[in-house]
Amino acid sequence: MTAAYAFTDYCAQGQTIPYVLIDIATPPAPLNLSLFSLYVALSCSSEQSSIRLLRDFDAKLFMRSHSPSLLQKDD
């Protein structure tokens, strides 16, 4: 067993973490995984080779559009 820490995407924002284990599977309804959350989770790793995915995921997660409220704030 190896000691580890757990972070939410909100808490990990701005952090560089040497090894990350990420669960990007579709969460149960009514929860939703945003593109922003995916970006934060994947970009906090120091390099691509240190990212491990916990389980399979639906590739369509990366093909969705941003939430309307975020797009509206960007305009």
C-alpha cells in the first residue's frame, strides 16, 4: 500500500502533481463532468507519462461543447 492524497479538480487547480490517477468516467446523474474539470485534472500532472486513468471512459466527453454559462461569460 502506498500513501496518497486525493484532490478535487477545484483544489488541484494551479498545482503540479508528479503522479496523478484520474477518474474521468461519466459520473452518475445529475452530476456532470465539464471540459474545464477534465482540463484541470489532466494538466496538473508534470508530464504525460505520469498520468494514469482509473478506468475506461467515453471519448465523447472531449467532444462536447462548453457549458452555455461559460460561453456567455467569455463574450
